[in-house]
Amino acid sequence: MSRTRTAMLAALALVAGASGTALAATVPADTGTAAVPCTVDYKVQNQWDTGFTAAVTVTNQGAAKSNWSVKWSYAGNQKVTSGWNAKISQSGAAVTAANETYNGTLATGGSVSFGFQGTYSGTNAIPATFTLDGVTCNVDGGGGPTDPPDPGPTGPKVDNPYSGAKVYVNPEWSAKAAAEPGGSRIANQPTGVWLDRIAAINGVNGGMGLRDHLDAALTQKGSGELVVQLVIYNLPGRDCAALASNGELGPTELGRYKTEYIDPIAAILADPKYASLRIVTTIEIDSLPNLVTNTGSRPTATPQCDVMKANGNYQKGVGYALGKLGDVANVYNYIDAGHHGWIGWDDNFAASATVMKEAATSEGATVNDVHGFIANTANYSALKENNFTINDSAGGKSVRESKWVDWNRYVDELSFAQAFRQQLVTTGFNSGIGMLIDTSRNGWGGSARPAGPGATTDVDTYVNGGRYDRRIHIGNWCNQSGAGLGERPQANPATGIDAYVWMKPPGESDGSSSAIPNDEGKGFDRMCDPTYTGNPRNGNNMSGSLPNAPLSGHWFSAQFQQLMQNAYPPLS
């Protein structure tokens, strides 16, 4: 990564006589002392050798508006490359910023803010004149040499947002953890904040909304760096192969996904108030791999997944989210990459990377909007199996021939994540991408954890006797019996891995054990029923789920206690 610098901002372009005094654009003289119809606060937040980000706040003192348009012209060669919270276009030196569908209302005395990223060479002078719907405004502030840029990230994104940073501890999850016997041992661990429906943006049932979390993060941040982890999770036709986590939007509701979900999130994240935070977004878990593994003639196919493959709304939705959120200077997008027990097979591995590339180049997004990928989100696959490798043999057969591995090329998440990262680069993603691994529930400690390899009498005895992952089948995913907390969140733990994270908050259910009426769009999935005997996706085995589980996302005390009991490394 090239070094960057924060340059001195150029002086205002409008000067008075020989004194060089910077002036704001004013209303025409013949208006006398009439009230200013509008003010514009234009601030360059960050500036480096060839680019900059700016924040603009417009205050309307005239009649209330249902739509608005702000215009200005540059004196230099500045070019707007991307924007947020407004539709921004440029023709020559002239720039127009018009409202989005969600922020067109501008009351008398009301304000609206938007931002953008641009390029320049030479000087980066502040525009002298702004208009609101054709009426000239005063410039309020300016960002000249005596008005330094707002604090925030300088220049391009850092290589690894977790390096040298604390990570946000969700106060709501922390309180639930601390209330459990023994929970104070982990209540200070950082976990992901799940935005799993439109209502979650503003908070559900009196709980914290996105702004509340970001405000709390600013308090936790202090003078150092801090990462906030958000899970973006509300695609149309979400989780086409599962019922417990179905969402509120139907398969064709891409428009609502854009305007009612992603746009408002992007607008909040782009608020200059939060520019000093490093915001990590986990983009749409359990989505894109479904288009490879659960469609067409495969025995695991579902009609719902076939619909989503046909209409392309998974790729379009992910692409739109990547582009819109990636435009915000301090947002780091990580696409969900499934896990080794889902896409580690030869016919899934490269095909999944290809689908992810399709999504990352849809709806205006580019691979530059992707900072990395995350594996094992909300899953249970062991981080590292130390008692056997994919190259071992027992009883005259390769480990790949065992019933557990079943010809997969990977036996754990670390080897999978490192290899899949290389496949993604080969497929066209940037060579600097990093991987995250969710270790919130893959420790598999406790009394059932094997101390060494199984007997070599036959390959199944060898693998089953030595594997840490004690699930009945690797396709089981719901509230798994015997699971434990995994490695604690940490940055740079292994080659190519940006961080181990607890993106799934331990103690939050994967789904209910029986049907529970609800208004959250969550169905009853038999894979969460401990009496269920399975389907092709788990080899027609028992589900291995805990009994008496609540709806997905709701607190599950029995699971939380189990996770602590079986933690590996153990809790002290």
C-alpha cells in the first residue's frame, strides 16, 4: 500500500481585493437584510495526493420542500467519483446533487447531509457558490486552511482494519452474557451487530438501533482505533435453503431492499460523525453459495433457490450493497464465503468464487468494493483439525474417502479459508483481500474433545476418533449439541487471515426447535428440531440440535451455558 498524506486544504476561491480575505458567497445586494434562503457547509474531510472525501450539509430557510437539488461548480479539475445520501452527477466543472427517495423532505429550518469521494490534481479549492433549487446560498464554514478537516480516516483504507484496533462490544449482548452464571468471563468480548430486517436499523422493541450502536462505539473508541462489526442480512428471498432464517422480503422485492434497507444504512454510515470508526460489514451470509449447491438437478436443490438463481436478485442485492456501502470511506466490506463443509468440494469451490465475482461486479459494484471475505459465519466447523490431514490414509483408504470428509478437499476452516482466498484472487478479486473466520462456536472442547488420532484400523475409525468437530454430520447447522466457544477474537492470527471474530453472538439461537408464531418472517426449520431424521443436505442424519430453542436471534440460555462449558481454549 502506498504511503498517504493529509495535505493542507486550498484557500477559498473567492477573495476580496488585494487583502486575500476569504469570503462566503452572499445573497444579492438588492435583497438588503433579507433572511438568507439557505446555507451550505462544505467540508473536505480527508485529502491525499490525488483524492479527497467531502461532507456537505444544506440548511433550508425557505419554504418546505419534498425534493431538492444542490449545485456548484469547481474552479479546478475536481471530479466526483462516488457519493452517498444523494444522487450526484457532474458535467464538466458543474456538479448536481439531488435527493434520494428517502431524504427528499426538507422542512423550513431543516438540514440534509450527503458526502462524496473525488479526485483532483494541483489545488483543491472550495467552490465559491452553491444553489439550492436555483437559489444562491451562503457558504457556512468552508474547510480552508484555518478550518482543518474533520477527524477520520486519512486517504485509502488500511490493509487490515483489525490491526491495532479495539473491536466494539455490543452493550445489549454483553448485558445478557453477564447476567448468565459465569458469563462475566466473556461478556467483554466483541460480537457482530445483526441488521436482519428493516426495523433493526432504528431498533426493535426499544432496543438499540444502528445509530445507537455507532454512538456507543464512539464512546468505547476513546483516542485509539475501533472496529464496529455489522452483519448486513436481509436479501430478497433470504436463505432459500433454510426456513429458520427466512427474511421479511420476498424473492422479487429488490427495490425495497435497496431503498428501505441498504440506502438508509449507507446514509447513517456516511454521517461524518462516524468517520473515525472502522466499520466492517459482513455482507449477506448464507446467500451466494446457495446458487451453486442448492439449485438445478442436485439432490440438495430447493425450488426457492432455483427461483433466486433465475431472477438474479442475490447477485444484484449483494452488488448493490457492496457498491453503496463501499463508497463510504471508512467501511470495509467482507462477503460471506460459506464454510469448508459447504463449498469445499471440487464442484463447489471454484463455482462459488465465480458467483461471488458476478455479485461483486453487479449493480455498479467493483472488486474494489470488496475488502475481504468471511468463513464459517454462524457455523460450527472446527478451526483446525490437528489429529488428521487431508493427505492421511488409514486402513488402506484416503481420509477423503471417510464418511465424515466425503471427498471434500478440506477438513477445517483455516485450511479452507486460506485456499479459498487464493481461488478468489485467481477469479479476479484483488490480491490484498483478507479473510475473517467466525470462531464463536467452533471450539469443540470439553470432555468429548479427542486427545489424539483415532485408531488406524479403518479410515472412519481414524477420522471419527480424532476429529474435534463432534457433529453427527457436517451439514448440521442449527444449535448444535456439544459445541463450545472457539478462539477468542484476535487480529492477524494466521497467513491471509485478517482476524478471528465472533460475528455470531454466542447464546443467540439459530432457530426454534418447534414452530413459534412470530412477526419476524422466521419459519420453522426441521433442522432445528432434535427429533428430525434429516434430508440430503445432512446425509439423512439426525439434526443434532438442542431442544427447547427459541426463534433465531433470541437468547438461548442453555446454549450459552453449553458453549462456555465446552470452550476451547477453555475459559479460566
